[in-house]
Amino acid sequence: MRTVLLLIVSNTFMTFAWYGHLKYRSVPLWKVILVSWGIAFFEYCFQVPANRIGFGEFNAYQLKIIQEVVTLAVFAVFAWLYLGEDLRWNYVGSFACILGAVAFAFWGRL
């Protein structure tokens, strides 16, 4: 559980680093890159421990699949709340397919 919580925090930082600047299109690109790198530093401060702690409880493939699901969940909330985008039925369907992939990855552990 600690791994998942660290991944959620990590992905929150990374989502802001990668997509937060979209609301500020008038800011010069070089400034956006510098700010994004500064935010990404904090992402690494949570991502690396998450993987270090989680490896052993999960294998590397499972850690990556957990990471992707967390990334999508964090991004969906971010896109809705921060960017004001709607969550349409086809996105929900896509997420459901990815959850199916998670079921396959954890087959036998569920």
C-alpha cells in the first residue's frame, strides 16, 4: 500500500510537470521546461522510493503496470478538475480495458 501511495504522489507531481503548463500557453517554452524540470525533481523523490519499496512485494512488470494505472487515474482527475475536460464514455471504456490488463498481470495474486 505504501508503494501505491508514493506512486500517487509521484504521479501528481509528474502530471503537473508534463501538463500543468497547458493553461499557460503564453509563457515562453524555455521557462516552461525549467519549471517542469523543477517539479519533476519532486516526482523522482517519490517515484524512486516507491519502486525500491515495492520491488520484492511486486515484480518489475507488476510495478510498471501499477504505475500506468495510477498515472491514468491521476491524469483523469487532473484533466477534469484542472484542465476542465470532460470524461467521455470512450475514455472510461479505455480505462476499463487497461484494468483488464491489470487483472492479467496479477493473475494468481488476486
